[in-house]
Amino acid sequence: MGRYDVYVTETRKITVKCPECGSDLTVDAATGEVLVHRPIKKPIAGGQDFDSLFAGLESDKARAEDAFERARAAERDKDRLLDEKFKEAVKRAEEDPDDSPPPRPFDLD
């Protein structure tokens, strides 16, 4: 019985650093195919400390509360606006009635 490693060819690998993202790439020298892509390790929480993260959380909370209050006010005012629009449409319909029948779909061809 022969040796099994006779048929296995040794591949030459090159490790380079990506100029765009800074990650490590292991490339097959014969084919140019990327074998391994290791992204760079990013610092936890974007490198910010706990106090700055907490301050950002507080500002996000205040911004969310403000947006909620604006949406709440708009929702309260929505019924009044729709009622005014409806009354205006009824008023226009009474001033300029359109007594002609609607067009039939097969007449549009």
C-alpha cells in the first residue's frame, strides 16, 4: 500500500493586510483565492467608557420621549383635522354639485 500524502500537493499561502479594512487575508499564491479573512478586532462599545455610554443613553431616552410627545399631540389633533377636512369637502360638494353620472369603465377604451 502506498503513502497517502504522495497525492496531496503543498499549497503556498501568503498572509497580507487588507489596505481598505485592515483585516488579515490568507491568500493561495497559485490561484490568488482568499482562503481566510480575519477582520480586525474592534474595541467593545466603540472604545467609549461607561459614563459616556450612559450619557448617550440618557440623551437617547430624552429624544425618544420628545418624539413620543410630538406623536401623541399629533394623534390628539388628528380627529379635529379630519373633521375639518370632511366639513370642507362637504361644503365644496354642496357649492358645486356634480350631477353627471360617473364614466363607465368600458367607455374609456
